[in-house]
Amino acid sequence: MAKDIKESEFTLEVMQSEQPVLIDFHAPWCGPCKLVAPMLEEISKERPQLKIVKVDVDQAPGLAQQHRVMSVPTMVLYKKGVIVGTWVGLRPKPALLGEIDKALA
């Protein structure tokens, strides 16, 4: 299950995580973000080795700026505290999973 995090939790939840972390930068007013959310819930069940967190760009503008988020949804994949992938916009689940797998290989 994807966990909503605040800026104050970023270091613990992402940078210090032993497992890869996919961050979903989203906003409550974003239509495509509402379509991504259930897909990420499915992925979190199918890939327990992948931690998924959500960041509301309106509530955490510093994190959004730090990651150069210009539009939502934007997904950023971290592995051992390093960004290994970034994807902007809505994409089909198989495509996203393929890109995640490629980035983690």
C-alpha cells in the first residue's frame, strides 16, 4: 500500500530505505493522478520488494521543486538513495512496470 509522506519524512522513508522507493508526486485536483493511484496500489501488492510513497505537491512544494516536478503525475524511482528513473504523465501499467524493472536491473 502506498504511504503518503511529508517533507519531514523524506530522508527516513526514501533516502534511508533499504528497498527501492517509487515516489508518486501527485495533486488532489489532478485527473490523471486519480487514475494512477489504483494502479500503484496494484503494483504495491504485486511487487512487495518495491516501496511506494505518495507526495502531494501542494503540501510538499519543497520536495516537488527539489525533484523538478513541473507536471503531475510524476514518478521518481530511488535505489539506495540515488534516483534511477523519472517518469512524467499517465502510462499503462505494463509500460510503467517495464520501465521500473529496467531501471532497477
